[in-house]
Amino acid sequence: MTTVFIDTSSEEARRIIEFLKSVKYAKVFEGRELNIETIDAISKVEEGEVTEYGSVTDLMNALNKKGDSVQD
């Protein structure tokens, strides 16, 4: 997946967005201002800074452990 930010102030940019809406392999999310935390998270994923789990059970165990430490 690739994230693209387009400044829609020009007619050319609006035409690009209309083109992207017309193709089946692109999804356009309009009108959303991403906050800095979301932009940072997207950047980390693109750079490969992710945690992988072997199964849903492993993921849930890790989340439960984090939850236990937060409650203490």
C-alpha cells in the first residue's frame, strides 16, 4: 500500500483525484485531515517498523500482557 497526500488547491490535482476514483485499484479518502500520530504510524509501517505475530492467539496474549501492566 502507498499513501499519497495531494494538495487539492489546483485544478490539475482535482483531476488526478477524479482519475484515481475511476480506477478499481485505488481508494480515495477525501476530507480527512490526518493527525501527526496517524502520519507517524503510516511512516513507521512504510519503513517496516511493525511487530509481527505468528497467530491471533500470540497477538491477543501480547495485548493482554500490555493491558495487565497498564492496570497496575
